[in-house]
Amino acid sequence: MIPASFDYLAPTSVADALSALAEAGDDVEVLAGGQSLLPILRMRLNAPDKVIDLGRIKELQGVSEDGDHVVIGAMTTYADVLASDLVRQHAGLLTDAIAEVADPQIRHRGTVGGALVHADPAGDVGAPALALDTEFVITGSGGERTVAAGDFFQDLFETAVGEGELLTAIRIPKHTGWGHRYEKFVRVSHQWSIVAVAATVRVDGGTIAEARIGLTNMGSTPLRATAVEQALVGKAATDEAVRDACAAAADGTNPPSDLNGDSDYRKHLATVLTRRAVLAAAGG
Amino acid sequence: MTVTEERTGTPEIGNRRLRKEDQRLITGRTRWTDNIILPGMLHAAMVRSPHAHAMVTGIDTEAARKAPGVVAVVTGADVKDGQGAVANAWPITADQKAPAHLPIVLDHVACAGEIVAVVVARTAAQARDAAELVDVDYDELPAVLDAKEAVDDAVLAHPDLGTNKSALWRLDSADQGSGGDVDEEIDKARAEGIVIEREIRQQRLIPSFMEPRSTVVDPTGEQITVWTSTQVPHILRFLIAATTGIPESKVRVIAPDVGGGFGGKLQTTAEEFATLAVARLVGKPVKYTETRSESLVSGHHGRDQYQKLTLAATKDGTVTALKVDLIANLGAYVGLVGGGVPVLGAWMYNAIYKFRAYRFTVQTVLTNTTWVDAYRGAGRPEATFAIERLMDDLAAEVGVDPLQIREQNWIRNDEFPFTSVAGMTYDSGNYEVATARAVELFDYEGLRREQSERRERKDPVQLGIGVSTFTEMCGLAPSRVLGALNYGAGGWEHASVRMLATGKVEVITGTSPHGQGHETAWSQIAADRLGVPFEDIEVLHGDTQIAPRGLDTYGSRSLVVGGEAVVRAADKVVEKAKVVAAHLLEASADDLEFSNGRFTVRGTDNGIGITEIATAQFTSHNLPAGFEPGIDADATFDPDDFSFPHGTHLCAVEVDTETGQTTMRKYVCVDDVGQIINPLIVEGQVHGGLLQGIAQALWEEAVFDDQGTLVTGSFVDYTLPTAADTISFVTENTTSPSTTNTLGTKGVGEAGSIASTPAVVNAVVDALRPLGVTDVQMPCTPKRVWKAIQSAGSVSDAATIDSAQPHFDPGAPNQDAPDTGTSTNGAGQ
């Protein structure tokens, strides 16, 4: 498990990182925590000439508040997000999901931005980010641009972050007072999700006023179950009402078949887990 | 002279001592093989075949030889037969077919992961880099992977052999006179009783020891020294001599601290022999340490059997006959005891029940998969699983509680010693007491009540209760039995006790611990026997120069056989010391008593300590006339018979019928492992064993794709549980001392892993029986459980899909795609 040799760069500012990226050419990988990249390098599934480590860029770390948004620097570790009161209060769904990521060692090394850009559909932060209508701040030599959640995940391991660009922050609209639940289904605790459902709902007088639902590992990208979201609006937060609304959770999805389950089983799980997540989020 | 502590007189045997070896083992600040650094040491990297079955048609090593730091690139052609061989020590039949197993292949690759070339370089990184540059041309051959397909001989794993069938071995109670005719009894039951027929798949497992295997070979001295992460240093030394032609006296093997084995290091490996070969070739010390990925594909695997079972009983559920037909997948080669693993189960299918007739047949077959050999329990877990699943099915058929059907059929306490239908004599046991205690600890009735309530209210989460009343045979092994089975060695064990001049004691054992706690337990035994403080005893092991005689550690043998050797050596020391004591006390030896480390003249205060006698023999100033100085002693113990631990295991599992998820609720076991030396070590052994057995039931399975590539090639896909996946077990013990050794000990190393698997699967099936489910194939994954519920018992559509989800970009550059070309780079990892 020894990687092929590579040049290692550790810039201390976003500006330096961008110019390093520009100079590096094609054969470069960005290290953002390394919980996926290092196994790839050690197993020699990839052997880049250069690795640019963002770990020393302080401006990419930390959680802050910006009006109606919670802003999370791309290099903030899972552990720091998990410990953040701001996130817990205004985007509790993300807190729920991160509590389920792998194990404490990985949560202290891995970063939210790294995971989002790696874009493994079985990863746990994509679906809640999608459900929370997160905005993705992408920085390149030409400056910053903001991409909506629905446009960020493009395919398996592919995002809107282009060549020479970095994800620098995510901006999550505050969902203060919303209920939330991340239902993760695994065989052993440290596994990637076989299927998971991220649900956050606003309940008003026993009725679901708004619902946001993201699906993990139900296709090549995290997915949003918009039909279920709409069907839930105005429904009582009861088992029966929610069960009906969630029946269509897997419609239109194309989940993978592998060691842990086939496509049909995943679709079945998605409907069960969506109901459970919504009920829990609604306090039912 | 050092003053030694006085003994308090509290027995060490039975004391919950913290393990003296734990600090260094747990912190890792110790001599693991990979921690060894020798002057001028070079590093090896293996070039492995990505193909399951192929001919090597060319190896281009030029680029690798020119790479920085490379000292040598060695192929099979460079070392040929001089590299020795990976041997099979137990031909189970006279006509067993066992293909030659060369460490570095000459041209024929029989499974993925075989070593094709070895790169030796100044650093491990340089060796790895250069290994990527070795270009191997392969002609791929069709591969046979499944044991049932192998029986047909349509595709041959080793075309030269002309068949995949290695050996057919049979035990028949009518033939050997230990019971009646199986077919007669089954016919009778078909007419007027109950016949249960099942086929069970024992999936393939991978023994996942904590420390990957590592070997350092130093060829520069008069003796070649081999440090290696092994369970069997003595066997390795013998086999190096036997297969390479190096005189045995020129080989020293050291197993330093070894981080787990579970049978996975009960092997002499291709990697050990390849490292030895290249070290001799370059004349310098060489280290090789495997990666985890290499370990999973090239360390031997376990289990992988198809079990066809027929149980006959009378209408009231009294068992009469059992017929077992196995097909056992040996993988590409017959390992050290690979063919013998299913045979070790032959005496255990009848378990604790009084069958009248029994027949066991196993067909071992060769395939193009990683070779299969011992894994914790070795043959006995498979047997126990089969019979305990059948007994639950019998209970369901008769309509009685699974505990009742067992009690109706088991050997009663007043029937010991009991000779089983398979011909084994069980030394002692008390199934009634262990079961009663387990039932009490478990709250069996309370959980049964909850189960029926959940059934009544159609709770989506159902509760199942699983029973396993197991026994096993421990203490490998009486040499006469091994001889009768044509095993290539004896089963004795050796110990020496050295009484040092300063009053300290060295106990040398031929067993080779790799996590069991022998240093602590052997110290406890010797402390009681010699009457010296626990702290004054050092236990030495695992080095053929320090412990020249030994047969190592496996098969729950160390305490039962090796511990008894310590007892006998210590007793000899006391006998020798007594002569000196009588002389110094000016008394007759007949008048001396020995207690708490002191000889006293009976009826007086006149006495002398055994450590003072150790000093006296060192100075030799005043010894009896003609007494040869020295009170050290050796002993070799060869057991007359096996010991038979047993236990009652009860497991409650919640099954979420909506998802198929299983959640363990409660696990209670009451094991009778005979006399306990250290209760803390026993608990640790049982806890670890339980989780390994539960892992077979719920989580672990080695999966190959149809090309013979190991899909579960990392811990991403080989789903090993962690502490986070389990619950707190309730473990207790009852004690029926063994009658086959003076300590009364039985074995405990494998008990948990043997007993727990059927308890868990029985619980899962028990939860779902009202839904029409009668079986769930292992591992009982949520998908399989859910599909079993959907199809009410038929599990045919719940086969494991042989592909893994890519969590890393499959399109990344420089990735080898093993099954798309005939020429690849060599890494294969």
C-alpha cells in the first residue's frame, strides 16, 4: 500500500492553491482530507504527478453565519461540523447525516467539501446538502461563482467544479425549527450507505407544511424526491398519511446492484426509509 | 543474590490475572516481524497474477531491473525446485491428488494472487514501484470456481491432474462398529418417522487477523534465521528443511510477537518460501510484509463447503440416524491441513446427541480460487452449524420447543464417559446444568412471551430465539490417532522449566501464542506447581533455538496439551529439588512435604525454599553425593484422548420484516471448558469467538466474480464487524473437569466461533417461521432475509451479486483492469 511517487504541494491560501492548480496541468489531484484519495493512491488506482493539499488553508475552515445562511468552509472536517451549534440549530439534517459518516477517525480527517467534490453517490453529505437547497461556492482564476444544489452533482464522481477550480464553501439556507432525520441503512456500522434518506420537514399544527427529501445511493448522484415532497405538503404527520405520500419515493430512480443488494431491493428500502425518516423528522 | 517475593498461598489457577503481555501487544511497542530492521536489509515486493487460471508465457523484467534501488527480480525460472514447496501435511487418503505448490510459479497460475515474480530493492517503496514495471504475458485458461461445478470435471483447475477431485473420505458407523446402518434407519424413518433433508451452504470466509503476514529472512549467519508472523514456527522449520534440502540444523525460525492468526497463520506460505529463496539468492537479509489487499487474496481462506444432510428420527423426535455428504472446496492447492479440515468435522456432526447410525462422506475438490484451510474451529463449526440447524427444524417438525428436542436426545450427565456413534469417547460434560443456567440468564420464558406477543400484534419487528447446544473436540491430538489418519506429525507438546540461580524461573513452551495469553496462563500454572510468585516466571516461546521441541498452536491444543507439559516439567523439577532438599535438611526425602514453594520436614518448622535449592545447585557447593548439578526439567506430553468442551448458547435477534435488517437483542452462553486457569482470558476467548461466529451468520462472505477475481478484496466489501456492530454478551461457565489431563482443562479457543453461528441463524429463522421461512442462507444479509420473507422460504433468488460498488473513480488513470487483457502490469493489488 505504497503510492507511486508524486510532488506534494501545500499552499496556505486559496489564491496560492488556484495558481498551483493552474500550473500543475492535467495530472493533478486535490487532497481535501484524503479519506478517499489516499486509498486510491495507495492502491495505485491513480498515480497523479502532483497532489495539492488544501489542509493548510485556514480560510477554508470553519462554520459561520451570513444572514439567512449558514456557511461552511470546504475544508471543515466532519467532526467540526458535527460539533457546530450553528449547523445543529439551522441545518440539523446535516448534523444527523454527519453523525452517521464512517467512524470518529475518518470524521476527524475527512472534510465536507472533499466529500461533496468526490461525489460518491453512497456518501452521506450529498443528499442532505441537496435536500437543504445548499448553494455551492466555486472559486477559479476568474473569481467566485455560485451553483445551486440541483446543478452541482452531475454524474458518478462528477460535479460542477471544473478544471482549475475549487469548491471553497457551501451556503445552507437556514431551516431553523424544521424537524430532521437521516435514515442510513448499512450492514456494518462503518460502511457506505446501502441506501439512506435525508428528510427535513416543517410541521405546522400537526400538518406537514414543507418537506425536503434527499436520497443517498439511489442513482449515480444524490437525488431529490420532489414528488414525495409535494405529496407530503398538507398531510397530517401520521403513519398512514405519510406512508401513502412516501410510496413513490423510489419512482424514477435507477439504483445500483451490487454485493449489498440489487436495484429492486434498494427501491424497496428507499420507500420504507423515506417513510421512517419523514415520520421521525415530523416528530411522529 | 536477588531476594524473591514470598508466595501468599493464594492459588494462581482461577485468578483473573490481567495479561502480562498486553501492554506491549496493545501498544505495538514490541517485536512484530515488520518492526524488525537488520543491517543491510533489503525489501521484497510480489508480482501477483490478476488471473485465476492462466499460463505464463513470458515475463519481461528488464524495466524493473533497471528501476532505482532494485537489486534483483526473481522469477520461478531463477529458483525452480530449489525454492522449496508449500506442503500438505495430511493426505487424507492414500490416493489424494495434491498438485505441487511452488511458492513462485514456474508457468501455471492456478488462482489469482499467485506469485509470478519477486522484486528485491533497497526500500519497500522502490520494490513496489519496480513491481509495477514487471510485464507478464498470460494465456488465460477457463477457470473453475464453484465446488459443485468442480465435481463435474468439465473445466479443470489443474489440467495435468485430469480431475478436480482430490480425495473421497468416509466414516461409517456400521463399518467401524460404532453404530448401525444409516440407510436402514433412514428407510425406517421414511416409513414411520421423520426425515429431514437439507442442503446448507457454508460460505467462504477470510481469516482476518489483525497483523498482516510478514517475513524477514537473514541468510548471513551459519544458520539461516527466519522471523515470520506464523502460528507454526516448528512446522515451518521442519518443512523448510524437508522441501528445500537445507539441513534442519541450519534453519532457525522465530515467531516473534504475532498479531492474531485464527488458523490463517496455521500454514507455511508461498510468501515465506519466496522470501527465503530471494534472500538466499542475493545473500542479504530481506523483508516482505503483505498489504491487507494481498492478505485477503493470498492468505488462505476458510469454510466453503456444500453440506447435504439427512436426519432421521422417530415420530416423537428421537433422533436415529444422520447422513452427511460434503463437497469441500480446497481452492487451488491442498494446504497444510486443507484436506483434513472437513475431516476434523467428521466426529462432530452427531454432536451431543445419541444417534444410532451415522455416515459422513466428504469429496474434496480443487478449484481456481484462493486455497482453503483451517479457520477458527476448522471443520467443527460447519458440523455444529449443520446439526444445530437440523435440531431446530426437527423441533419445528415435531412441534416442540427446540430446547426440549435437544434434552430428549442429548447424552445425560450420568452417561459419561460416552462413546459416540462416530466412535469418539466424550470425557465429561453436564448439558443439563449448563442449559438450565443459560435459560435462567437469558430469561428464556420472558423472551418467548414477547415473541408471541409480537407475533400476535403482527409487529413489523419480529423476535427470534436461537439455540445452540454444542460440543467440540479439543486438544489436538493423540499421536496414535493422528498416525491412524495418516497425518504427517505427532500431536504431543513439550515444555522445559529452568530454575535460575537468582530464584527466577523460565518456562519454555513448544506452543506458539499469537494473542492467546500463554505467557500469563503458563505463569499461573507454573506458579502454583512450583510455589513461586507469578511475577518471577518468564514464559519463552516461538523460537526454534530457545524452544527446540514443539508442535505449535492451533486446534485449541495449547493449554490442554502444552499446559499439561508445563505441569509435568514442573513436577519433575520438584522431584529433583526434593533430593537436594533432603540432603540440605538432613532428612529423608520420604519425610518431606512440598507446599507453597517450600520443602518442610513433616511435623517440624525445618524447611527450605525451592528457589534456595535453585541457588544451591548453581553453586553446587553442597549437593548429595553423585547428584548431577541442575534441577531443570523437560517434559513431553502426548494426550491419550481428546477433551470435549460444550456449552449452551441462546441468542435473541430482532428482525425488521420491512427491511430484512437483523439486530441482536441478547446473547447468553454458558460454556463448560473444564478447569479454568484464568477466567479473564476465557471471557476474552469466548467474546472474540462469538463475534467471529456471529460474523459468519450475519456479515462475512468471500465473493469471487465469474472470472475468479476476489470481489471482496478489501475491508470495504469484506464486511468485517467491529465493536460498534455488536452487543454485550452474557457469558458464564460450568465446570466438568476433563479426565484426559491432570489440570482438567478443555479447550476454549474455538468454542465461541463454533457455537454462535447456528444460534444466530436459528434465531433469524425462528423469527420468521410463522411467515413460512424455513432457511436463510449465510450470511443472513438484510437483502437475503427480506427476499426470504417475500418468497416465504425459497431463497433461490437471493444469491450474492458478484460485483462491488465502486467507491473510487473507475475511470482513473493507471488502473489495471485485470479481466480485459492478457498482458498486465504486475501489481495486482
